[in-house]
Amino acid sequence: MFRARPLAAIVALATVLVTAAAVPARADTLRPVAAGPVGAGAAADRGDWRFAVGGGVLVRPEYEGAKDYEADFAPVVSVSYREFVQLRGTALSADLLGILGARPVAGLQAGPVVRYRFGRDQDDSAALRGLGDVDGSVEVGGFVRWASGPWSIGATVVQDVAGGHEGMLAELDAGWRTPIAARWTLGISSQLTWADGNYSQTFFGITTGQAARSGRSPYAADGGLKDVGLTVSLDYAVTRNWGLSGRVGYKRLLGDAADSPLVDGDGSPDQFLGGLFVSYRF
């Protein structure tokens, strides 16, 4: 089942735009960068500030754990200052080690991250009817990342401070990204997510009140490993400024998330995403 829902696309992009671009923040699994490579020497003459805008189509599950999919328009927005401060989608991060000039190990980054996670509407899917809406969340925390050549590894920990899911997430990712031909860049990244009980209950649990309204049985979702995933990206530099980016991703829900009636009964623990984007860097 496919539906166009522009606002929902930003949910997936809130973090999708970060890890594949070596920015340490994440809100879902598939993470398209703002643009592909822009040609030799292009980065050197753009100055300290870099911008990218564009959009494309993102295909993703109707909700986290759904078996039906929807196709959304996905805007692409990226702003960075000397690789120290980066805004990608709805995630803002700062490399304090770089800003303070106190990098103890080459390639090491660390600092704060703030990101917005959109909520969930019970009208997003028939499986959610009677469960009520989930408000948006402001997740605040920190990251650490190390990169050497084409390889990178990182960790991010965030806590919701806006009363959306009120939970904590810890994320690990590792990636490899390198040019494979003139104008072409290939990237592969893996991800692992731990979620606490508040996040798990919000998105996968069913309270007694929700059970009464929806006709379901109550389900208590505890914290633990939430998912493991893999993303493959392919970028093509059309010109110095224009780029095309393709992304495919797979995520497997784990633990209480996978056992939830929203997943095991009406959905699927196997989550696939795909997107094609065009962007302009300046």
C-alpha cells in the first residue's frame, strides 16, 4: 500500500541524512546524504560554509514495524560550517574537539547533538487505530566518531526532553565509503540500536487504555536491542554542483519490538527502505 505523505518523509530523513554523511545522529535507518560527490576541487573553493538543497522519493514502512509501505516526497537540506557544525535534516551536531583544536587522535570527533523526531499519527495505518497519536520528540545527547580513510565508526546517545517518547536511544554504526569510478561513490554502513523501556512502550507497547479503545490485548514492551540494519548508498556527481543519490536499506527489529502485536501480528520485523534524490550544492 503506497500513499504520498510529505510530512512523514521528513521523519525518515531526520536522521537518514546523517550517518552516511559521517554526521553522528540518527532517527531511523536509511540515511541519504545531502548530495553525492561534487567533483575534484569543488569543496576547496566553496569557503567555510556549505549548503545543499534538493529532494526525491523515499519508500518506507507506514510506521516502524509495518508491513505496508508508502512513497513520500523527501526534501534534502544540509548546512555545514567547516565540518565543525552541521545541520542535516532535523539533526544539528557540533564537533567540539575540532572547534577547540583539542583532537587527541587524528580523525576523532565528539560533541553534542540535538535532533527532532516526528511523532506518529494513529491514522498512519489501520493497525494503529485506537492507539492514539505520539507527539514529536526533541532528542538531546552526544556523539563520538572516528574516521580513517574510507572507514568510520561512531556512537550516539540521546534522550527525549520534549515528552514525545520520553526515552533514551543508544546507536552504534560503522561504515565504508569510497570512490569506485569517475563521478561514482559507493557507501556501505551498518547500524545497531538500543532503546529503553519508555521508547519501546511508546512505539511498540499497548497500554490497558489503548487496548480498550483498539480491541487489542495489552502488551508491555521493555527496553533492549531494538534493531540492526544495513544501508548501501551510491552517489553520482552529475556536475560540480548537481548530484544524484540512491539509497537502499534493510532493518531487522529485535527483542520486544519484534514481538509486539503491531509487528508480529499486523506488521513485519523486516523493514526495507529505498530512495532516489537529486541535490544542488553551493
